Amino acid sequence: MSRGNPPERVRLALTVVRHGWRRFLTRLASNPNYRWRFRVKVPERLLIAPQDLRTGDPTLASEFYAGRFAFCGKVLMTEGHSPFELAAPSREWSDAFLSFSWLRHLRSAGTSIAKVNARALVADWITLQGTYHPVGWQPEIVARRVICWLTQAPLILEGADHLFYRKFLRSLTRQVRFLRACYPDIRDGYPRLLTAIALCFAGLCVSGEQRLLKFASRKLEEELNRQVLPDGGHISRNPAALIEILIDLLPLRQSFEARSVPPPPALLNAIDRMMPMLRFFRHGDGAFALFNGMGATPGDMLATVLAYDDARGSPVANAAHSGYQRMEAGSCLVIADTGRPPMMSVSQEAHAGCLSFELSHARNRIVINCGMPTMNRDTWRQAARATAAHSTVTFNNESSCRFLASDAYKKLLGAPVIDGPKDVKVVRGDRDGSIVVRASHDGYGPRYSVVHQRSWRLAQDGTRLDGEDVFFAPDGGDIPKKAKDAFAIRFHLHPNVKASRRTDGESVLLALPGSESWLFNAPGAVVELEESVFLPATDGPRRSEQIVISGQARGMPRVVWSFVRASKAARERGENSSVPELPL
């Protein structure tokens, strides 16, 4: 905290105080000594059970029955004990298990044994952790559990006796009342929106909850209007948030219709805005671009959500509110991060990837960012969020954003972005049929007196991408002589791309699946190949490569580079060796 300027230190201190107070109130609300606050009349019955759009794996049901619970790369063997009596193998495992999202796997089995097992596990939780648990009573986990219990109520309650039915409703009501009581103190961003969704589900599904539904609908409208940006992106700038939110909003819309209750207009508007944004981030192979916390694309969930998109609207090209640009020509696609980091309260997963980009051709991804892994995210989080893990420029091996580093504060806040680019300029146009985008950011300005400007020009036929990186002082002049000016331009390659450095030292041949080849060229620069890592692979991180151009900004204030499809490069070879300009 000592490195920040006084306003930043004050802002961080206030955030710590607010979050600490909210955490205290949440723990107070979940303390078993305060259960009397939530003693309300147990509702008579459930009216409806919402649809769960997440797919289940029936093979996991038999594993649960055998006492083997595998989540997030960790396995717990119960050996005859209740899983709620044993120590969790990791915090990620605990979050997944205590949310009860795995009930869908038991539902997909469709057997009487699966129903009995589901009911027994729910009963165990109510008995052992239904009053308090340091992880299981975190608001975000409670909200997810409420949704899962409601959506899987037919599985849990079919064949249950009256005593269990009342016990289930009493526990569900207590959790709902807990969320209602601590709602103002829940962490900003997706956790608060998820809580509003859970309360809406409860208001619609449980009898006699008209007042709760009115409150929840109002809060849902407030959060959707604030968190879903005009272009359909989320305020966290994480593409994964779109899938997670829509997979809950779509059944919620159906639940309003099933109860013949008009849904909040903000709910319908948010869905309409978010659907085209899903297509914005998709490459030709269906995977999402890896920005700001995005990991492996959940293909089954994405396909389910897109099946509800009746309009099938084309994605916008300039997502200015979300801070992204999409350039598409022929079979070639470029997606670039041209936005500032999100505000501190929703930046726990944000990355320092300003002016990074991804390039794909047809179904082949070529240039990527390293992304986030599906498992062991805590192990990789710090490295994955760094600028060096993105296809952009680093100065002096540092990131363009600064993350909260104090261990004491991280226990309260996680690791949000506490400083980063503030002035990000973007201009988009066309030249002779080509798409041209120019953007700059000042993330390195305060430390190294340098501004990074990057330009992209995508040819009309999609066979060539020209780029340019320019470095200059914040006042537009030359970089001061005393400033540290070592830079590295990185282009991380997808693991399916096989790269070979050519003898000229300025170019790299990129072999793609399907006998397709591209040529990377950076005239006047020394191009190196180094190791990289592709984190979102389903079987764990995979080794890959990255193209790196290093230099000193004062001696090399302008670097041009290009990716050209090999067939076109062969035609152009020898025709024009001049360094291209990229004017708008």
C-alpha cells in the first residue's frame, strides 16, 4: 500500500474498512446464536421447481453412492462417514461441494438409489452444518445452494416423508432469511447479483413469499441495470460471467411465466443485451477469448444458453462499454482488450491485459492469452493475471496493473486491482476495405514515463493482420533518458500451433492443424521463441510457445509486425519489403 499515492491509499483503506464491516455483519448473521432472527413460520409447500439448465453426468452418481466425491481436481473418500464430517481437501473443493450443484448428477441418473442418496446427503447437511459452517454459510455459497435445492426439489422430495419435507422447508427458509438479512453487506458484483437471483427464485417457488418476491425483484432490477452494461458485457469484464448469469436468468424468466407474474423489465432487457455478447467472445472453434478470468469454455452450458437465443443477433464490433474490440474479415477474427480495469470492488479476477489480443482463423486459434485453469486456480492466479501472460507489451517485467499484495488485506479483499491504466484511448475506422483499430494506455506512465500505443489492421480478405506498437512519453514527446525502458512484446501461441524460427531472425513459420500455415514477421527486430503455458486445457495446463520481441523503447520506439497466411505471404514475397504505416 505504501507505493500508491495518497488518494489511492485512502480509497484502499476505506474499501478494507467497508469489507471488514460487511464480513463481520455476515458472520454475525450466520452465527447459530442469532438463529432466532430467522425463526419464521415454515411455508406450507413448494409451488414450482425451476428448470436446471446445467447438464448432469450420471456416471458421477455411482461415485457419490460409493463415497467418492471429486471436484476441482481433488478427491474425498468418505469410507463410510458423512462427507460433511470430514475435512475438505481444498477451499475450491469445499465451495463446489457445499453449493450442492452436484445434485444435478444424481438427477441425471434417474434411479431410486440416486433419489435416496440425494435425500440422505441433504439431511446430513441440515443436521451437521445447517446452523453454521465457516465456508458453507458464505452468502455466495448459500445463494447457489438455495437455487440448487429449489431446482432439484423433485429429486430430493419425491418419496420423502412429512417429517423430512418440513425439515427441508425449514432449513431452506432459514437460508433464504439469512440471505435477505445480509443482502446489503454481500460483496459487490456477481455474488450480489446471484443472491438477488436466489431470492427471486425463493419468492416464486415457495408459498406465501409475496413480500420476499417484491423485495427480490426490486434488487434484481437494480443489480441488472448496474452490472449488465449497455453493450451486454458484465462490469467485471469477465466473459465467463455472461454464461454463469444467463444460465440462471433464463430459468428465472421461465419461473416468472410459470407463476403468471410479469418479470421485471430489466430481466428481459439484460437477457436481450447479453445474448449477442456471447457471440462477441466466440472464436471459430466455439471457445471464448481468454480475457479477465476466462478459463475453459463450458461448451455444454454455452450451447444450452445459445439455444434460447431466438434472435441470433450479430455481435457488435465495438463493445466500447465493456472495453473490447472485435475485428472480423473473411475467416479471420481478432478480439482485443481495449478497456480500463474494472472498479476495485469487482476486480478480484481482473487481469492486467490491456491492449492484448487473440487471433484465430476459421476453427484454428493462433494467438491467445494464457487464460485461467479449470482446477487449482489459486496456484496459478497470480501468474495468469500478470501482463506477461497476455499477448501484449510488458515494461521492465512488470504488469500494467498493480494488485493488492498485502497478505493481511488479501484475507479480506482477495487480490483486486488497486491501480492500472486510467486513460485508454480507442479509435476505430477503415482504410481501403481493411479494419483499423488504434488504442493506447497509460498503465506504465506513472512508473516509467511511457505510453503504449498499439494498432491493428485486418485485411479485407482476412489473410493478413498488420500490427504496430509505439512507445512515447505521456506528454507525447520522447521517453526521458533516465526512465527504465526495457520492453517485451509477447504473442502467446495456442498449443496446436507449431512454431519454427526462420534463419533471418525476423520471422516465424506457424504450422496450424489441417496443413494450414501462417508467417509472423517483424522487420528490423530480433524475434525469439520461448516457452509458454496454456492454462484452460481440460486435462490441465499444457506447454505451448510464445513469440517474444525485446528491446529498449528509446532506441526502438516503434515495432511493426504482421501475421500473414502463408499462401498470401508467398505471393507478396519480394513485391514490397517496406515497413507499413497503419493510419486510420
